Amino acid sequence: MNITHAKVQPFPRSPPLHHPTFLFSSGQKLPFPRKFITAPIGRSSSFASILCKKHTLLAHGCFGVSRSRIRSSVSEVEEEQKQKSVVMKRAYPFNEIEPKWQRYWEENRTFRTPDDVDTSKPKYYVLDMFPYPSGAGLHVGHPLGYTATDILARFKRMQGYNVLHPMGWDAFGLPAEQYAIETGTHPKLTTLRNINCFRSQLKSLGFSYDWDREISTIEPEYYKWTQWIFLQLLKRGLAYQAEVPVNWCPALGTVLANEEVVDGVSERGGHPVIRKPMQQWMLKITAYADRLLEDLDELDWPESIKEMQRNWIGRSEGAEMEFYVLDSDGRETDMKITVYTTRPDTIFGATYLVVAPEYTLLSSIVSAKQSESVEEYKDIASRKSDLERTELQKEKTGVFSGCYAKNPANGEPIPIWVADYVLGSYGTGAIMAVPAHDTRDHEFASKYTIPIKWVVTPNDGSCIESGKAYSGEGIVINSSNMMVGLDINGFSSKEAAHKVIEWAEKTGNGKKKVNYKLRDWLFARQRYWGEPIPVIFLADSGESIPVLETELPLTLPELDDFTPTGTGEPPLSKAVSWVKTIDPSSGKPATRETNTMPQWAGSCWYYLRFMDPKNSKELVDKAKEMYWSPVDIYVGGAEHAVLHLLYSRFWHKVLYDIGVVSTKEPFKCVINQGIILGEVQYVACKGTDGNYISADSANELGEHFQEIIPEERVVKSGEYFVLKDNPNIRLIARAHKMSKSRGNVVNPDDVVAEYGADSLRLYEMFMGPFRDSKTWNTNGIEGVHRFLGRTWRLIVGSPLPHGMFRDGTMVTDEEPTMEQLRALHKCIAKVTEEIEGTRFNTGISAMMEFINAAYKWDKHPKSIIEAFVLLLSPYAPHMAEELWSRLGHQDSMAYAPFPKADPTYLKESTIVLPVQINGKTRGTIQVEKGCSEEDAFTLASQDEKLSKYLDGKPIKKRIFVPGKILNVILDRQNVKVGVQ
């Protein structure tokens, strides 16, 4: 097809009201992208934004459309816009201000943190969890955290801190590799294009990042040190190889983490996933389990996040007990099953054992008769993730192994079952099942008719609910066997547990044991797009040899074919000339490791590299690390509460042990921002006859359908939403997390084009408490946009007849009044307090109150307005910079001192004084604290309500208690109190 080029002129400064359309020769309408038309010429983000939104084609023109037809269509739309701009103008010229100051900041490197800072000044390291640069670009949910950290960074700079506020890219990952497989585009090209898009979008929002420190995990200069850390782990025995069952996805050709598997299929692409044993690199995070647990107490983190980490680590104290397997004649064999239990006091109640489908000794235990059934069950279990298998609500399944084991406490034979609710990776991969005192065991035993034996009774002697397990502690019963020397009847659960462990250690039937749910970290992926693991294997012996540190970085070879091999071999195995190498110390032939590191690797330590991003000799300079560590504020989503934060803490502690870092923990304070949900969707229920049904009765009426209702047909009635033309029909109102699949993504480029970046920043902070989830409402942004417009007009003045604004400001050089000083310092105190407490929404409210008060003043002293502009600057930096410049300042306000509240002006100088007439309170007046009786009476006489009781009335006397009350006694002989 021929593509016709069109020259499109920018629109006037009025907000875009409609999407223009172009016509195919067939008459089909094609919407022209709003961003392309409304973005001012010269705006730094425009072209990248167009690329991000995949509007490259439209930026060149339309298929089969003549030049004249396009010009005509554009001309019509321009004329319509011009006509409407008379009525509806931008609240202020953000489209000129924002590109201007973004250019200024970039050209002057305003936010650059020098390599050699004055270390006598306090430091403030505020960091965002750096993003994965996806092809979709940003949506309006992303800037929520970025805006908050930017406010904090700007605020602290103005308070005299050395601020480190960097940005980079967690750029390795499976999505780019999948795209490469599908399109043949090298993942580096895709990733760099996405990074350029993200960077452009972030700059368009005015974030004060130090872009000189920008890093990306895909750059060899960066991952050289990721590989170096791996070698340090290897030296200390914290990296090792083991054959472990993994989530293998044949279609993706890689191992997936548990969280990447949903309902037995890959989260990306929905491909089947199976459990498969593979030789993998592991990191021994379990060696740091106790320290990871203990040091949580020192952290200023949300308690919910700390609790999630405690649960993930899952430290428990109990015992390992030995159960000998019996042969077909009931005799003990040499084979034993070791189980871990946190309740050794219940051992007499163990009526069966359960082993995981992947239990290492299972093939030796299973009887010939049950072999086929067990193999079928293992195959089914291999298709489930660990999360699915351990879900409490799911129905328990299992299969009998055909063999028995001996309970060491009572000597009774008990059956050995195979069930997937036991994991081979937890404990020993086997449990003793006590169905009377464990809910899962009880459900399983009830289903498969296995005996249930009660061995604990509640301390208060209460009856146990029939048909349910009692999992609490209590007094032990039915637990004595003098033949083996164990009698724990009558003891409390804790005492009994201690005695069982003592007996087990004495008789060789077990031992005390501390266990963790935490598993060693699976640290290998069968993919191309990741950091190469710096290890080679000797061809003759298979011995693993670490790559010399002087040879780092070990860079990725160029590949054209990234597709899975189908054999389990990673794609890197196709780079034959790269794989084959020579061991430099022995001269023997060797092969390189072809697995790559997981995406988590690069994000485990990036906060350290930001401190010293150009250092080619060491990971981070010791002096710089000692000054900047730890990160003061770390902001990101709660979805990273466990894995990313736990892995980072693990690596940091290893680096602390080898002297690379000076602190035990990487992040002093972690804040999780809430989620911004898509706009509320209104849904009506319809019956099979096509008539609407109220949502509160739809389920009772059986089959029905749902229809999305546009907002203009909806009205709120009390707590609910109803149809405007039929209030009896209650609707379903719901909001979902923004996603491409739901079609509810709002692109920040569109918001910035229509309202400006400062309005977007302010709205995201004003929506509600920072940590809470919120629902996006595009109409809601108009409120903060109006506030910025009022601020602009208060200081600059109203627009001139042609719509432009005058240069300079309307401020005066007069001394401020006491009222003005009180309003200002009250605002300073509130904004300062709310920024420090990350209560940004209430800080904005305080500024709105100030502007409301300022509109009542006749004059606006420069000293008052300058201080307010400084308050506004962390929130709306573009407008603030422009106002600061118009107020006569030559330099950026980025480092201007933040105002401090003077306590003198914070004291309330007025009080509310009750006024009584003949002893009955008739109203109140506002008076100065030191107000005299005469002044109070004068104010009461002038009050609209009170004057009705006093005008022309003879007064007998006045009773005045300063600061408390004014009581006016009228002469009753001459007047009747009240209004005639």
C-alpha cells in the first residue's frame, strides 16, 4: 500500500476536545492519535511516546488517503478547536512551561549528585524499585510511587541534604526473549527501544533523577559485578549444583519459579508446566535464615511485609523421628523414613505416613501391586505448582504405596501413603500424619478411611467438636508404652514434646531439629537473555572451574536463534564456538555453563551500583558506600514484599561478611504504595427477556446477562449506583487493576497532553493516602488542574484578551499582614509535616486552603508568595520553577531553602466567645485573646444575629469574663427580651 504523508500543525492552546478522524477511501473512519496532534512541537517526549503507543504508521499518514482530504479534515478540526478555545482555555500554559523547564534541568544537569559530595552534610538516599522496561510503556499507576519519591527528593535537597535519587532498568527478562523468538528481533534491540520509551516518559513527568547515574542490568559493565558476586558465593560454598525438581515449561524452554506458574500453566503464554528433575545451580540462602529472621526487628518496614518474610522463612522447632519400613511379613527392614514434626507430643496419634510424590526413596518403598497407580499419581502431581499442591482449600488426594512402617512409640504398623500436599522440598519430604490433631491429615484420613486416634485433650476439659481435628495444645492422653520406656500421659503438650525428644535421642529414634520453610534459591534459567554464569566444566572429568575474576565480564555471545532446543539444553548451547573453551590454569579443553542467571540476580544489588556507577575496579568504593548506605527510603509495590527483598537482604549480608558493605541491611525504610485501579465500570444485569434486573436480586432469579452501562446513564443513590432513568435498578460498580487485557489502561502521555505533568503528579498524590489502593477517575484530575490554574492566576494574573498571560507577576513589595503571616506559616507547618509523614494528599489540601485564603486578600506580598511557591515546588515543580523565575530569581529553585514555620505565627490569636442575653446563650463571636469588655460588646452589637437582641434595648449591666463569656443583662422593666 502507498502511505501518504501529511503535515499536521499543532492545535491552539485550548485543551483537545475531540479525537479527529480520517477517512479511508472506503469510508471507514480511522482515529488519529490524540498525542500526535495535541503535543506541543519540540516536546521532548512526543516522538518516543508515539513509538511507545505503536502509532508510527499514523505519524506518517494513512493508507489510501489523499493529501487534500487529510488537509481538509485537519483544517475542519482546527477550526472547531479555535472556536471552542474562545470559551474553554487551558487553566495555565503548562504546554509551554513544562518542556521549557525539562530542557533547563537536562541542559544544566540540575539534579546531578557529584561523585565527591561534602560528607559533612546529611545524606538522603531515596530509591524506587527500578522497573522492567516492558513494551507497553508506563500507565498512570506507575508514576504513583515515582512521584512520591520525587517529592521527598526535592524536599530534602531544599533542606540542605545531599540527595541520591537515581533511576535504572531491570532489563533482563523472559518477555524480551519471547518477543525475540516470535519476531526474530534481538532482545537487546527490543529492550533498548523500550528503555528509551520509559526514559522519555519519566522525563516528561519532571522527575528529578540523576540521569548521569543511569544503569541497566544488561550492560556488561554492570553484570561484570553480578558475576563477581556469584564467584564470591561460589568460593564460600553458598553456590552449588544439585538435581532438584523444577517447574519445566517445554514451550518456553525454561525453568519457572513457583510464582510464574498459575493453575499448572505458565503465567506468560499459558503453556503447560511439569515438574522435572534437573541439574541446577542453587544459592544457599538457608545458611542465612536465622540472620534474615532476627534482623527484621531492626527495620522500619510495614509490619505486614516483615510478617510475610517471617512466614516465608518459616522457622520452627520440633523433632526428626525415624520410622522403619516393614517388609511384606511385617518385619523391620534397614530402610527408614525420617519425618520432621513440630508436634512430637502427638506421636502416639500418628496413624499413617505421607511421602511426597518426588520423595527420593519412593521407588524402593512402593509395592509391585501399587506401582502403576503411584506412577500415574506422580505424573499428575508433576503438573501442579507447589502453591497449588499446598492450598488449604483444595481437596486432598493421594494413593496407597502398598507398604507399611512401624510407629516407634507404640510399635504399631501404619500405612505409607503418597500425597501431593506434602512437598519433597520441605523438611524431609515425609510427614507423620496425626489426623486427630491436624486439619489436613483429618480430611485425608476421613476420605480414605484411615484410623483417627485422639492423644491430646483441651486444657479446660471442653468437648472436642465432632468430625473436626483439635490442633491446639493441651493434656496428653492415650500415649504410653512401657515396653519402649515412653509414658507421656498427663503431661502438657510442651512437657510431653520435650520428653519425646529426650527419649528419641536416647534410643536412637530421632533428635531435636530446627526447620525452615525457606528453600535454597534456584539460580539458573534455561534461556538466552540473562547474565552468563561464570563457570566452565573440564571436558574429561566434568569438574566445575570458576572463571577468573580478571576475565570478567563473561559476555553473552551474539545469537540469531533464541528458540528452545526442545531437549532441555539452553539456547546458549547453540553458540558452539563460545561454549567450547580452554581452562587457562590446566590447558585442558572445557565447556562453558550454558544456563543463565535469573532476572532476580541483577536487581539484588543495583542500589549499591548507583552509589558508584562508573567504577571499573570494584563493585563500589568503600568511602562512598559508607556515606550513602543504607538506602533511607525504598518505595515499590507489595508484590515484591518477599522474593526481591529477601534475595537482596541475603546478598547484602554476604557482601557485609566479606567487607564490601558496612551495614547489615540494605534498606532502612520500605514503603509500599497502593495500587491505582482502572476507572469504575458500571454493569447492569439483564434477564433472558431483555429487561433489566436489580443487581441485589439477580442471583435469586437464575440465569441472567450483564451489560456495561456508560457513566452518563448512572447516578448514585445512597451507598449504591442505579440507572438514572430507572432508580429501582441497582448496578454493580467495580474497578480492576489496570491491564492491557482488560483494556482499562490509561496512558500518562494522554493525561500530560491534556492537563500537564504537574496536574498528573498532584492528582496521583491527592487521590488518597499513599499506601492505599485507589480508583482512577479522569474527571477527578480536573479539580487539581483548576487548583493549579487558580494558583497561576493569583500570582500571574488573569489572561489577556487574546488568551496569553502577561510577563512577571502581580505581587507587591509591601510588608505582609499578621493574617497573611499566620496563613502562610500554618501552611508551611502542615506541608512540612505531611511530606515527612508521606501524607501527600493532606499536604495538598493545606496548600488549597492557603490559596482560598489568599484570594480574599487585596494585596499579595512577594515574601508570602515566594514562600508558598517553594512549598509547591516538590509537588508541581514545572509551575513552581516558572513562578520562581517570574518572581525575579535567576537560578533554579531546586536547592533554594525550604521554608520553616515560625512558631510565633502558629499560635491561635483569636478565640470563640459565647454571648448570653439575660443568661441565655444567643450566639458566639470571634475575638482576639486579649480582647477588652468594650471591644467584645462592640463586636456583639455588630453581629447580625446578636444585634437583633441588643439594638435599641436598655442595658442594665454587662458581665464579662475574659476569654470565657459575655453576658448582657437587659432592663426587663422597660423591654421584653426577644424579637417582636
